[in-house]
Amino acid sequence: MINELLSMPLFWAMLTIAAFLIGQHTYRLTNNNPFLPPILTGVVLVVLVLQLTGTDYHTYMQGGSLLHVMLGPVIVMLAVPLYQFLHTMRSQWLRISLAIALGSGTTVVCAVLLTQWWIGDELLAKTIATKSITTPVAVAIAEQVGGLAAMASAFVIATGILGAAMAPTLLRATRQDDPQAVGLTLGVCAHAIGTARALELGSEQAAYSAMAMTLTATLHALLLPGLLV
């Protein structure tokens, strides 16, 4: 009976949703601690269940893929806050373009060079290059360049959590914490998790973060495969 349940894709999809809801409740109980976002708690809970039941990644993803296909539409929905500040963004297109190009380029170069220097693993370097892109794009690029899709997801989550937790504090410390700068930083460096954090900070931060995340993912999708293959 239990083995049949563990082999059902719907079970793993429902478990993932339940784990996220528990994480969301925990996040609220800890007064929105940026180092304890719902996605982190959810991942830990799902991994614990996988370990305790001895379930492999392929079996889990039969159900996880049901949710995975919804990531794209969810990202598109972020166009709603973006539209509210579109008129302001149009007048700042050069500043925004430079910030995204230089910021996203720096994250890739630093990640790849440090990985090659400290670890010396070409496969891992190709995978970690996708760390600052939202998950659906990161997984697709990792597969395209011969990286590890599962590791790409892990790097994306770790980058998003650290970026969302540290970026606002660092920007305040350097007195660069105007809403637009915070939004751009979170979108470029912390993708969807950073954008979720930006939504908590304000509508302007959310709009700039959503725009930066989208353009960063587009830029990486166009250039990374050619640079890494």
C-alpha cells in the first residue's frame, strides 16, 4: 500500500505543495526571517521524506514535473507589477540595460572562475554559471550545455536565498537602498526568490526586480549556451 502511494506522481506533487505551505507558515512565525524563506523549509522537508522513503529523483520528478510546468506561467504573471512602472522604466532604459548587463555578467564570470580555480571541475563550472537565473531557464540551459540540471536547481535556490537575505542589508549599509536599486539588485542576483522578497518590500521594488529577473534570464538564455558549449 505504501509503496503504491510513493510511486504515485500526484502524491509527490501534493507533498511538495504541503511542504511549501508549512514553510510559508514557518516564515510568518519567524517574523519573515529572510534566511528562512518558505522555499528553503519546503526543500528540506521534501528531501527528508525522500531520504526516509528511499525515493529517487526520477520517481519524485514524475510528480514534481506537474508543478514544474507551472513555473513559466507564474513568472509571466510578474508582468502585472512591472506594468505599473513601465512608463518610468522607459525613460531609464540605458541605466537599466547597463545595470543588468554588467551585473549579470559579473555574477557569471565570478562564479565560473572561482569554481574552476577552487574545484577545477568543468562540468560544475558550466552548471554554476546558471545560478542567477530563474529555475526553468537555469535547468534548460544546464541541460543544453551539458551541465547537471539537478545541481543547477540547487545552485539557483542557494543563490536566491542568500541574495534575498543579504542584498537589502548590504545596499542599506552602502546607502544605495532606493527602491529601484534594491529591485534591480534582487532581480539580477536573486531571481524569483529575490523578486518574492521585493514584493514584500514594495510595489516599486517588485516591478524593477521582475523586470531585471526577466531580462537577465533572457540575456543568459541567448548568450550562455554559445559561451559555455
